[in-house]
Amino acid sequence: MFEKVLIANRGEIALRIHRACREMGICTVAIHSTADSEAMHVRLADESVCIGPPAARDSYLNIPSIMAAAELTGARAIHPGYGFLSENAEFARIVEAHGLTLIGPKAQHIEMMGDKVAARQALDQLGIPLVPGSEGIVDSFHTAQRIAGEIGYPVLVKAVAGGGGRGMRVASSANELELEFAVARREASEAFGNDQVYIEKYLLNPRHIELQIMADSTGDVVHFGERDCSIQRRHQKILEEAPSPLLSEELRADICLRAVSAVQKLGYLGAGTLEFLFQDGEFYFIEMNTRIQVEHPVTEMITDIDLVCEQIRVAAGEPLSRCQEDIRFKGHAIECRINAESPVDFSPAPGQVTEYHPPGGGGVRVDSALYAGYRVPPFYDSMIGKLIVYGLSRDECLMRLKRSLEEFVIGGIETTLPLHRRLVSEPDFISANYDIHWLERLMKEWN
């Protein structure tokens, strides 16, 4: 097992990793920008190293500075969390070249799954169903027009190196496609330095279902069930729950078995999430994330398994702590992402937190690095915490979630707490009658 782990991230995920390490008897090193010198994970870590100024490119994306911090402190492993360098294959190769361990997948799998076309082709060969679309990169509007005509409008133009909803544009006709194709390529170039795109059929009312898997160095792979991540705005997840209230046991067992088989054949290592669109009783693979997910706590709540600890164990060469038969699913969990944003127009709302009172009680978990007096910086992602609630049934979970949202106080800045309070009282949410476009339709009605 590792004696010391460097946490190459910030905010709530850095604190989450620190806590897992400390419970395993592992010392931690926090890296931070000058803007994060008073961050909670920096205060609690055994050691901390300032790696640069506020801009992410000069700090949390600065590979030489991060590697220097690891060498300076003697850390033998690096946990990248999510975002930043967590799915950067070059970073994984550099870590390995320096004789250190990245707590994550192999560079070849990060690279493969980071290329959405390569990921589709690999999973297709392994028996995973795909959304109808182009077989590879679409390099001209005329090719895009031909493919769209074959699969039928509406279509989705997607960046090959995309993520987080960037470089994705919907076209409902040939006239729209010409504009959206050009815009998607421009967005992809600006966001990822790669303007390559491909085409998929745009499903009108799908759910977003994802499967959590974990693989060890012996070749064993297990799944931890699915999460329903269909409450979204502009392809950004707002709320997640597990298990999906939509799936039957037969559908769940079938797709989980397929996913485990595919990941095993890939020779994958570590945590991963296969993401699907689900419509009319059919699953369609869209991408695989080669990291821990923001929404991993809902899976932890219904399995009583610490996924970050499991990540660390398999990265250290240890076998999975449980075989598939030992993983038990019980109850229901829902996570609300809390952002420092206007709950009306979602504009960023950084500033000083004057009051902070998280909810408590049985079945309530808050993952956040906030404290009263903390100043939320304007330089990074606006997510400042996650409220995760558990119940033996979905109804019990919903009642506990409503109560917890009422108790949650974050003063001094705007947050999306009012949005969640309104959202969880909506009849269609209570009855689980929603899809990935539901929230945007609902907000138009509100306005």
C-alpha cells in the first residue's frame, strides 16, 4: 500500500480523497494555487505545496509543477480526482515514466476513451450497442449531410475529444446542419484543441443511465449498478439518483453483464463509468469516463462501499475487496449538485461565504469543502458541494431530501439550492417521469 498520496485536484473531491487516504492510514499531499491557499483540503493535508497562480493552466494543469511537488514530498502515487488532468493520457504516461503510480486507468485506455470515435468503435466490437451514427470522424459538411440523411433528423454533431456538453450541437434539418456543423467544430477547437467531430442520431426523449465498474490488476471486474443522471441542463448533470427508477431487474442485469464483459476484454484497470442513453427499452452507448465520477456517492450509499478507497487499493496492486456476489444493493440515494451560481440564469456567483450550515441526520451526507468565511474563487468550476440523501425506498429518500434542502444554509453568495428545492417538489420528478430534456422544458414553463 502507498505511504503517501499527492492529490492533484481541489475543492470537494480533493477533500474526499484526503479523507479516504487518512482512513487507510495514508499520508496526503495537497497541491494548490495561490487562490486556494486557505482551502479546506490544504488545511487538513499532512503536507501542502503551492504550484502556481490562480489560472488552472498555470497550476492544476501544470504537469511539471505537479511532478516537482511529488518529487519534493516523496509521494509515490497521484490521485487526479475528476476534471483537470484526470483523463489526460499524457499525464498518465509522465507519472509512470517517473516511477510513480497514477490512481486511475492505464494511459492507453484514457487515450482510447478520450477519443469518442475510438471508444465507439472499441465498444461496438465488444458487443455494446451504440447510438446510430457515423462510423468515424466526419470531416466535411457534405459527408455530414449524407450521414444525417441516412439516419434521419434530428442529429447531434459531437466533438471527438468532447466532454461536459461542449462541442455538441443539435440540427433538425439540412439547413440547420450546415450552421451547427461549423459551430461544433469551432467550439471543439476552442475547448479541446481538436476540431474533429462525428454524427449521432439525436434521441428525442432518452434517459441518461450510467454504469459504475471497477477492475483490478488480476483481470477481475465488478459493477456497482447504475445511476440515473437524466436531470440535466445543457448536457450538464444537475441531480443524480441510484438505482434508476425506470429499469427492470432484467434490463439492469443484461446491461451490467455486457458492460463487465466488455471492460474485462479491454484489460482495463481502476474505476470507470460507461454512459448510455436509454429509450424505448434499448440502451445506446455514448462514452466511457476513465475516472471517478462527481456522482459516485449515490452508488456508495446504496452499496455501502467506498469507491475511492477501492480505487486506491487496485492502483496499489491489491485485488478487489469484493467479488460480484458480495456486492449488495439496498435502498435509494439522490444527489443534488450545489453550485455557486444564480438559480435563475446560472451566471457564476463567487464570493465570501458568510454562513454555512449543512443538514444532518441519518441518511444525509454532504460532500463540500466550504466553511464560514471561505471565499469561493472565480477561477474554477462553480460546483461547491453535493447533498446526498439515502432512504430505504425512493419515497423515503425524497422526503428526507426535501427536509435536508430546507435545512441547508449557505449565506453570502447565490447558490442553486433554491432550484433544487423547487425541482424536488415537481410532480413529474416525484413520479420519476422525466428525460434528459425535461428540466430545460420545465424551466421554460417557470419563466
